[in-house]
Amino acid sequence: MPTPVIEVEHLRKTYGSTVAVQDVSLQVMPGEIFGVLGRNGAGKTTTVEIVGGLRHADAGDVRVLGLDPRRDARRLHERVGLQLQESEMPGRITVREALDLYAAFYSDPADPASLIADLGLAEKAGTQYQKLSGGQKQRLSVALALVGNPEVAILDELTTGLDPLARRETWSVVEAIRQRGVTIVLVTHLMEEAERLCDRIALIDAGRVVATGTPAELAARASAGQVLRFRPSAPLPPALLDRTATVTGVTDRDGTIEVHGTDNVVQDVLVALHGHGIRPLGLHLEQGSLEDAFVALTGRASADAGPDVHAAKAARRATNRKA
């Protein structure tokens, strides 16, 4: 087994009386896109800020590339790139100037011109930050995270606020980063984004990891089976499908048959229908989704951000002002 790039064990972080991270443990393997998924205020940003060395944990152990983010912050700075959830640049700085400035902070930076080209910003190289679109600002943010030639890139809520087209363009950028050999930690609350990009996901709720696995594995945990719907081309013989071992239930909804089952239910139903010369019209299969897994494992929708969310954010802002 390869050595994990990131190892987090029993991480805890509070802001006053507000517990932002209760108990987070996870491992990120080399070369993967690892998703940190959860509703707003679940503790995702605090977790990755600790991993990136921007905050200090109250308890727990963190190792990134074999280094302690707190003790080895300077060494880690050269090897980890961060794209933060909330960041701004001076309005009049151009794309090229921003990358040249950030490149000066590193001993062996990437070529700013190559990054500009790779991230589709060549035509905007001389454009001021304040005149960039939302998607272009995100591309620049990613470029700044990569200018130090990092081995690990942490991307926090990369596509929040973008329109669907800009979001998909940004997803392509993330996939291109992985092709450069960079391990990616992607923080998101968007189910579609996590399903599209992530190899594995840690699902965080109320400051705890409630599940870890591939998107398919998490979706499978949300549903014990599958739902098959169709209209039969001829009347079904009584109890035809009930006798099939993988079928757990059959319902006739105004001529549309709804079959609940497990394992090989689709194959078994089709064989049973074929044996009686019946074709399934308008066949539709439903399986558990990542959204289903989220609701099943947390008991609430991903968009729900209760009062604890706002308390945590306010506490974090207060901490920033004191710092």
C-alpha cells in the first residue's frame, strides 16, 4: 500500500464555546482527488485550513507529506498549494502581475506564462482582476495555488457562486491538475461536483466524519436495493415477479409496475418477463445517489445551514481579527 499523502487522526477545533470540528479522521492517497463533502458549516473549511497549516488544532494529529503542519509550516509551504474559500486580489492587479508576485515567494516556482496558458487565461493575462468574470477569477485562484509547483493542492469551495457553464469549465481544470500529478483535496457541498470529480469522499456532518468511500460506495449505503419501473407490454401473470428471489416488493401504479429488489434484480426481472413474452416498456432504473447517502447518513438536506453554522463562522471571523 502506498504511504498516505495526508493523515488526520481525531482532529478537534473549537472557537470559544462553538465546536467547529468535533472528531475528524481521514487519509488521502497519492494522486487521488479526495472530496471533503458536507453541508455549509459542517467543519470542512476548518479541517482543511488546519491541514494546510493556516490554523492550529486543539487536539488530534495531522501529517502532510510526512510533515507536521504546525511545526514544519515553512517546509510545507513549498509543497502544498491552497485555494481558499474567501480570497480577493487588489482590483487593479493584472493576471500576469498576480502570478509573477506569487511566484516570487517560492524557490522553484512554476512558469507563470505556462500556468496562464494551461488554465485558459492567455487572453486575460493583461486584464485587471476587477474586470475578470467569476469563472476567470477562480481559474486565477487555482493558478496561484499551483504556482509553487505543489505536490498537494487544497481547493476549498472552488465553484460556489459560479453559473453551470463556468462550473463545468472549472471541473475540467481540476481534472487537468490531477493529470499534472498533483494530489487534490476538494472541499465542496455540491453533490454533483463530488460525484463527477472525486475518487473518494469523506462525508462530514457536525464536525465528524460519518462515512468515507467512493461515491458509488456511499450511494450504495443509502439504499439497500434498486427500484425498477416499466409498463408491461401484456398483463403480468399473478405473482410472476413476487416469485423471483431478488424481488422484495411489487406495486402496480395505474399500469406502471414498480419493482423493489436487490443484487441482480434487473437481470432476474427481465428473464422472468422474457419467459412470458412480455416486454418492459419505458424501463427506468433508480439506484441510491450521493444525495440519498447524505440524507440517510446525516438526516438532513445538504443545503440546511442551521444557527450553529452562523455561530461557527462568526467565531472564526473573530479569531481572524484577533490574529
